[in-house]
Amino acid sequence: MFDDYFEVFLADTAKSKEIHYSIRYQVYCEEMGFENKDKFPKKLENDDYDNHSVHFIVRHKHTGAWVGAMRLIFKNNQALPVEKLCNLDEPIGYNRSFRSVELSRLCLVREIRKRITDLNSPHGITDENKIISTDNVKPLYNHYRNGRSIVWGLLRAATEYGYHNDIQKCYFLMTKALAKIIRKGGLTLQDIGPSCYHNGERYPFRMNVAETYRNRIWHDYRNGYRLFSELDVPATLKAA
């Protein structure tokens, strides 16, 4: 169960945001080579979208290692990345009462992604049918299971946050393999346009936040997320 091994935090402090940016630097700059590491001398990968985003990080409970990250970019008065990169079939409106976000920078560190078939996916999810079962691959299969579990844990955190913060729609730019896994797991994704090329072929999707939050699939992901700032509060104060 995800809740037994991992926990998701909303990065609500400067320290936790640095952890988030550090994970992104490790994955996108050092491991994947998607971003130029020379642009980030402090080894913290970030961009202008982070100024109007909320950030999440995932920790392995037993080791304390930070293993994954994700952000939600708010649709304010500027275009979301998916709007700039794709020719969408529908406009993404801005409404102060029912907001929209784009789920972005979902990534896992190499130790979690590690699989022979992992080519260009920061989250390590490729088509499950492509796993070649050999003696050498079997030890890596658990990494695949962990990675898939963390992706679902982050999706749960995103929809819980969205549900309680008047976010109606969540947009994605993802691989067809990840979309297949999400749909196979029981969530509904709406295709909203043809593919585009962004670090490989990606497809735009839309998800209804309230519908996803109420889905019955979350029995192994009941904890949702915690605030990182809670870690710095003494136990006696929390009890009070």
C-alpha cells in the first residue's frame, strides 16, 4: 500500500520548495538532460510558471529519502504550457470561482524509475506490456511498481488539493503510455487535441477534479497529503 511506504507533502516553506526544485534538477537536468544544467548554478530547476504554482514532494517513510515531485500551475491571466505547446480542441477559460490548473513536472528520481525499458519518461511509466520478463529484469519490476504507486499518490494529492480549493479542471500533457495506465486504473481522461512534441511525443488531456476526487479507487491512498511545515512543529504543540 502506498500509505505504508510513502507520504506526499505540499511544499509550503522555502526549504520544501528547494527540495522540490532539487528533485527536478536531478531528474530533468542531470538524469534526463531535458534542461541545460548551466542555467541552474544552484542546482534548483525552476521557471516562471513556479511563481503561480503549488508544489508537492514525496518522501519514502523508512529512509527519509525524497523520491518524487509535482506541481500544479494555476490558470490565471496567462496561458498554460499545454496551451502554448498544443493545438487544443477547446479553449481553457479563466474563472475566479472555478479555477483550472495544469499538472506539470511530475517526476521520480532514477532509483525509482529504474527499468530497462525506461527511455525518456521522467515519471518512469511506459507501457506495462513492454516489460521483458527475464532474470535480470525481475529485480527491477518492484521499481516499476513503486513508480506507478507514487504517480497515483501524487494524482490523489493533486485532486484532493483541487477539490478543496475550488479547482474544477486539471489539464495534463503526457505520454500515451501514462494516459493508458491512468485510464486502466479507473480514472477518466478527456482527449482535447492532437499530439505535440515536447521532450518526446505528448498528448493533451483534461480531467474533472471533483469526479476524480470522489472516485472509489483511492482506498490505498487515503492520507492524501500533509503540509511540509507540519514537520517543523513540535509534537507537544501539534497535540495541543
